[in-house]
Amino acid sequence: MSEELRIALRLARPGFELAVDLRLPGQGVTVLFGPSGSGKTTLLRCVAGLEQATGQVLMAAAAWQDSAQRIFQPTWRRDLGYVFQEASLFEHLNVKQNLRFGLERVRSAGAARALDAALDLLGIGHLQDRAVASLSGGERQRVAIARALATEPKLLLLDEPMAALDVARKQEVLPWLQRLRSELQIPMLYVTHSVDELAQLADHVVVLRQGQVISSASAQAAWVQPEVALAVGEQAGSLASGRVCERDSAYALAQIEFEGGLLWVRDQGLQIGQSVRLRILARDVSLSVAEQDHSTIANRLAGVIESTHPDSHPSQALVRVRCGSALILARVTHRSLQALSLKVGSPVWCQIKSVALMG
């Protein structure tokens, strides 16, 4: 599915106004990111028709809302699935009965097949006879997601689905969300204020602040934008997609080829040719005017400074370095920039102390 999702909405409340104008991809995960009170959940609820704003919501060729045409489809007529922070399962029904409840509401010829596919995709087929009370928090959320997918939605909305989970349960659910991103052909809107979830799941990123859009871009492009870097703070950095091109079994390392060159990472059972997502934190990147051969830092990329930007603390700067066709973000002090006479256009070496594999 390639048709875009069009959202142009305004909603005024005392002390707050949501005003967005977005064209979002018709596939993959679009993450709505921002601090509490930025309007993420409000926007999601407006898309679902749970709150009525002014403007347009167009899903492919279908007008779910068009104020100029006096169109406002109620939630039950919008072809979507909604997963809340809490799983909201019926405690008096077992897992299978909870899932079948959703099927009875939809009455679609393909719903049973869609549910079977969702059970397999989320790895919960063996839970069907379990009582809801016996499920872990992660299992409950996977059941809730399967119930939403059984309706064969054209759009899946997820409102901080891991916010109520502890760290262990989040690690239980995250691989299944990554699998959804990889295998589902429907678009997803995913609300979070977790930087880790943003880095691991997003194909497209919308950053909100006080009801306004401050950035809307692909995940890789968004991460190196100064506005996004300031929004994520100490977790600012770069995202990249790469491919495993070599393995060094003697040292348990794998080499990744990406747009900026070659990087060594810890081998986690990767296969040659496997596609991976990389995350490089800006605080783990130092800059040098010459390649440092006598160093324990194995990952070094040649590049050119493309731009510099103020950071949240006046002592530091965010520096964007063009390495091949990739942008690497570095967080360095203004003092160091001045001492090395570094400015836009200066050739540098990015010395990367750590690279994380995201899933």
C-alpha cells in the first residue's frame, strides 16, 4: 500500500492549540514524538474520530473527515485499528474469546484469516486458552495488537503501547513490534516519548511541540536535524541502514557497509548480506583533522563538515559531517572547534567510539 495519509487539522483548547498539516507515507511506522503535552495522543484521537477537530483526514482515497465538505465519519466507520496504553481486554473472557469478540464486531469474510495471521506474526497462538489474568503485561499488549489487526484495518494506531510496561516486558514486546514494521503492509501511527522506541521502530518521524509540527521527515533525515537533536537531548545521534559484509569470528565482530563507509560492530549472530539498522550517538563521535592510526577506536570515517548548530548547553555544538552520502552527527565543544580551526567545509575524521545495532 503506497497511498499517503493526509492529516490537516486544527483543534483549539484553553492554553493549547493543535495545528498540523502532514502528508505521511502509506506504509511503515510513522512515530509521533514529543514531550508530554505536545499533542501526540490528541492528534491520534482526532485521526481516529474520537475527538472532532477542523480540517481533513484522508486515508488513501477515503475521506474520513473533510470539514469543507461537511464529512465526518464516526470511528466505527473508519477502517482503523487502535491499540491503547493499557490492553483493555475483557477480564471475564479468555484470550480466544477476547479475540473472537473483535471478529464478531467486524463480520468480515477475511477477518478470521487476518486473525490467524496476526496470531502467527505476534507469536501468541499458544496463549488462546489462557485466562487474561494469567498474562504478563507484554502478552496482554500482543493480544490487544492482534485483536486490532483482526479487523483488517487500513491504518493501525498505537498510543504508547509500552508505556505501562516495565523494562523486561518492553524488551519482550519490542521484537514483535519490529516484526510488525518489517512484515505488515499497512501504515502505522505510533505515539511515544521514548527515544529508544523512536530509534528502533520509526521509518518516518513527526516531532511535535505544543501542538505544532517542528519536523516531519524520514527517520534517517530526522535524526540529524538540529531541532530533533535538541528534542532528544543526550540521545541525539545518527541512524543508518546497512548490510553485513564481513564477519571476524576470532574477535566476534561484524563489518557493516552503509552509505558512509564501513563500520565494525559486535557480532550478534549476523549473517553475511543481512540488513541492519545502526545508531550512532553524537556523544560517541569525536572529530580529528587527521586519521589517528594509533588508537583503540577502530571505526574512523573521512568526511567534511556540512553545518554547525548550537546545542542545549552553551559550551557545546552539534556538528553535521558528510561522510559519503551519509550525515554523521557529532557533539563537541566550541572550544575544540576553535582550537582545531574547524568550520563548515573543513575536512575531518569522525572517530566513532560505539555503534549500536537496533534490533
